[in-house]
Amino acid sequence: MNENKTKLEWAVYYQSIGLNIIPVGPNKKALIKWEEYQNRCSTIEEINGWWSQWPEANIALITGKVSDVVALDIDKKHNRSSKEFTLPPTMCAKSGGGGEHFFFKYPKTGSVKSGSAIHGEGIDCRGDGGYILLAPSVNEAGGVYEWLIPFESKDDLAEMPEWFLKLVNEEQKEKKWLVGKDGVQEGSRNDTATSMAGKILSSTVPELWEGIGWEQLKVWNQKNSKPLNESELRGIWESIMKRHVSDNFSEIKQERNSQADKLIEIVEKKENVTLFHDDRNDAYISVKIGDHQEIIPLKSKAMKRWLTKEFWDVNKKAVNPDSVKSAIAVLEGKACFDGESYKLHNRLAWSGKDLWYDLTDDKWQAVKINENGWQVINKPPILFSRYSHSQGQVIPTQENGDARLILKYINITNVEQQLLLLIYLVSCFLPDFPHPILVIFGSQGSAKSTLSKLLRRIVDPSQIEVASMPDNHKELVQALAHHTFLFFDNVSYISESASDTLCKAITGSGFVKRELYSDDDDIIYRFKRCIGINGINLVSTRPDLLDRSLLLELERIDDSKRKQEKELMEDFDKDLPIILSGVFNMLSKTLSIKPTIKLNTSPRMADFTIWGCAIAEALGYKKEEFISAYQNNIDKQKETILNENTIAMVLISFMEERSWEKWESTMSELLERLTQHAPFVHVSTYDKHWPKAPNALSRALNILKITLRSADVAITNYAGQSRKIIIEKVSTAKTERVIPPITNSLLSNNDTDDNDDISGGNTRES
């Protein structure tokens, strides 16, 4: 054996030859909860994880049946010269205190439990329920455990000697507690404490073990000539208590199984219960609570609380927590293998031609929207799951709905931007297609956060009104997965990784994460989300993100017109039922208009453009007015990229100063020339956005190609040994777009005939 191995390497080696290994501290106490490892062996992944956390942890072998190993622990002070202690050749080691450890095969019949002082002070058995340190562990005094005959294979272990078996089977049964009930000398304290603990535990009901039993053992300890310190006494008490729990486990297990069976029976006998699984194979139950149906994840705390209450209602008795776990495990199996599969949604869902909006209230009501109007439904179909942060939505008013009331609470005077905001707001209630990211920017005091919170309250009310942009990719995915419409507040910078994640969340790409560290199960997230971002400056100049954005620039509010947020929110909450009703009116009419929309061409966000045209007509505008406003916004995106993206700025300036119309070189040479030219455009090449390598420049130019074309710069890459890039000045034929006027009816308090049409026809079902 290599003596220079690390503790981790030793632990991995022991595990590879079939030993059950756990980490312990220098005080011989386990660093983990090790009870479950008395019935199963630790894995290589667990061992790697433990010693990554505690590199110098000692190594302990869990003895007994689980490892098929029994250890004989003989202290240095014990005299074992007697023939009765003859030992066969087997694996053995020197302990840190100078004693000896001998290892034997676990017997094929019967059982061997761990015990202290099986033949006077100084001889201990380590079997079921025990563990023993292995080399190269070190005790608190610095003593090192060393192999005398190394442990290389369990096949080389000797059988337990007959005298050892006899001591284990007989002497542990002796009532040694009688000898020391009035206290003992220093050399016999541990032995007698073990016996006393066993006597107290066996003669006391488990409910009184801590309250009375432990106190009795402490009283006895004070009778000793030199009492054990309390931590050592406590260790003995807990060790024997675990053994008693194990002895009585069969009876306890039987009671738990009985309670679990009763819980399952309670569930199966209840009316209106549906066990099912979702598209990710997570198990759920739909159950009637009071006068409504609720959908509860079987693994949730809510499910445990409901089962506990149901058991009490039927039996007037508290249920064992392990019985609840067992019952839930069975119900999960039934839900996943026998139950129907339903795709669950967060807040919004399509069901055929009907659009559903979950009010997330205590009555589990939802709004059903179609071409004929909208209704509040008390018992919606199985469509929705909920998250703990979600808040209930107000009940929309039955008449006089007007989505345009939102405009009196926001700082936007540009009529085009008002139209785009209203269309975007209504579109957020239409799931399952890519929505642009709403990017709100402006100076301090322009009420960016306020607008973000108001939109969130209308679409997806939550305890988290606005969120901070997570630094971690996994946290960002988790946040997006649990919200229908999520606003990131006061963002000053978006990393390349976060930008890519946001783009994927818009288009519906999948994300994968491990369910647990200890298994290989994957959780797959696939969603299309509505996302908003606000900041003082435009937070991203990456073309791929801006191409999927809708830009709203706010101006600072005059101090004389500024309201306190509390006052504004109180007024808004009064109008919210009217605004929400107006949105549902728009949605109903939009659903009837959408099939009539035909476009010859459309921007990158084609689905949003088509829906936007339908919403514009539902609002009383022509689709051309929306397309014009949206195209102007897209032009602003391109202008922003060309004016603020450092690579685009430098490249355009570089080409404008060339005396020829074409530049051809390798990517390395181009990076060098652009880096030299950057200071002339006041761009720092030390900036984090500036590419530091040719491949980084290549990726950036691939993203910028389309936008640069609008600035009369064409980029061509072609493969070959030299991997050349060609940049050319081109003349693009630009035709003036005819921009139809947008009416000011958005600012009017008087509805047109069309708008009166839109706000009528609501029905409500109770």
C-alpha cells in the first residue's frame, strides 16, 4: 500500500474493496448523519463529496452486516496473554492509542451487535450499529492508526474465533448494571455506563427517554468516584438509545406501515380526488378542499400538512411523519404510473380555442376567454400549478373595462410608445409565442421601477414585484421558470451568458439541470416567458438581445407632478379591476380578429407582429399604425447598436477612413488594426466588451452582420487555409417608409363607438 496517499485516496480505495466508509472527526464523532449507512453502503460520489468538504477527515469503517466485517478492539492496557484469546491470522492494525484492531468475517448465521467491555475493561466488539477507525486516521492526541497486516480483500478475513462469538452472544446479556448501580471506580465507568443506559432505556417508555431516562443516567454518573464528563456520557447514552430503537424497529415499522395504509385509504375514499402527473412526470393530486378544487404537488409541504390534518380528522390521533412519507411515495407511484398526464401551466394556458387566466386566489378561480367574451369560472379544468411567491389577482369588473387607464399612471407622452406599450401589455396575456423583451430606460426619477411594478401587478402579481438580475445562470433559469412575467430592476450590465439565457427564454429553448446531486435524473425546463428590464442606460448593445427587444425611453418626472408611490399604488389598485377587465375585452376581440391578419413581410419577431396587428385593431387602430410604430422602434434598436456597440463603432469608422471600398485580411490582422484604430473613436480596448482574441471578434461580427448591413457595411467570411474576412462598403437602396398618422384617441377620456363595442359583452359564471 502507498503510504503517501491522501485521506480521500484511502477512502476511495477502501470503498473499492467493498468496505462501507464514512468521515469522522478527530474526536471519533461522525461528521454526517450516518444512521442510513448502517443499512446501505456509501457511494464513490458521496465519498468524493465528503472529503472535498473535509480533506483531513478521519476514515471510519461501518462494521456489521452492511460491510460483512466484525472488529475486535483491544486496548493497550488489556492483558491478552491468556490462551482463551488466541487469534487466527487475519487483518489487523494498531490504533492511535496503541491498542490493536482485529478484523473478522461477519457470521453467516445470527447477528453481532456492537458492545463495549465484552470481557472486562478494554475489549470491545464492533458489529451492527458501530464503526471503527482505519489507517491513516489520527486521534485527538496525535496517535496514528497503522496497518500491521493490511486490509486488501474481505476474502482474506478469518472467521470469528469461538471465544469471541461466545462473549458476544452471552456476556453482553449479563446485567452488569447491578454491579455498579451505586457508582464505580475510574477504570469501569464506560463499561458500567453502557449497562446502566441499557437498563434505563429498556425499563422506560420511549416518550420518557429524554425527560426522565437521561436525567437518571446523569444522577448515577455523579455517584462515580470520578464522574464522566457530560459529553462523553451523552455519547454513550445516544449510542445505546440508537441500538434500542433498532431493536424495536420492527414493531415501530409495523405501526408506521399501518398508518401509511390508512392515509392511502383516506385519499382513495375521498370524493373528487384525481392523482395525475405533469409533462415532466412530477406527481400531483387534485382534491376538493371546502367548496373548491386545489392542485397540490405530492412532494410539497402543503401535501404533508393536508395528509396530517386528514389523518387527525379521521382517527383523532397524530400521524407519524415517516408514515406520511411512505404514503406520499405510494401516491406518487399511482400518480405517475396509473394517473393521467396533464400539462400544467403558470398563470396562463390555452385549452383548445379557449384562453385561461389563473386568478391564483383562495377559491382557485380562473378566467376563461374566447371570441364570445370572458367569464370567471369557479371550477376550471386541470391546467395550473402555483408557486409560493404568486399572489392572487383581483376579480375583474363586469362592465366599463378600460385597459387604457394604465396610461394615466405612467410617464409616457409619445403616442407611438403608448400604443406599443398597450399592445405589449395585452400580448403578455397570450402565452406560447416569443414576446420581445420590454426594455425601459431613462434618467433617475423617470418612474422606471414604478412602471415595471404596475405591469407586473396587471399580468402576474407576485410578492416579488421586481427582481435583481442573478449572477448565476442556474438561478436565472430557476427564476424565469417560476414566473410568467418577470421584471429585472435597475440593471446596469447584462453579461454575455445572461443575454444568451434571456434570448432562449424568449424563444422557448430548453434548459437542463440535475434534480439531486445523488442521482442522474434531469429536470428539463422549456418555456417562453415575458421579460422586462429597466435601467438608467440601455443595458445591452448585443444585437441578438436588442433584436428581440421593445425599447421604451422615459423622461424624468417634474417634481411638481411627482406622487408618493404609496398614494399612486392605492389609486392604481382601485382602477386595477377596470384595467384588467379592459385587457380581457381586448383579448376576446383579438382572438376573433387574429385569423384575418395577413402580412406580406414581418420583422424578426413575426408572431408578436401578427398578434400586435390584431391587438391594434381590437384597440381601434389600423394594423399599419402598429407596424409603423414597431418598425420605428426596430430602427431605434439598430441605431442604438451602431452608436453604442464598441465594435460596430470602430469598424464603421475604420471603413469610412479607408481610401478603398474593400478590406480583406485574416481575423487576427483585422483585430490588430481595429485595436489600433479604437482610440480615435474614443473606445478603450481595455473595456470588458472589447474582444481580446480573433475568435471573439469573429463571433461578435457574426452577430453584427445584419445590423452593419443597414449601415452600408457588408461582411463576408470564407473558409480556407488563411480563413479570410472581407469587409466592403455597399450601397443599399433605401425606400422611404410611409408612416401613417397615429390618432390621439389613446389620450382621450371619451370612448369611440368601436371602443364602446370592445368594453361590452362580458359575462360571469359563478
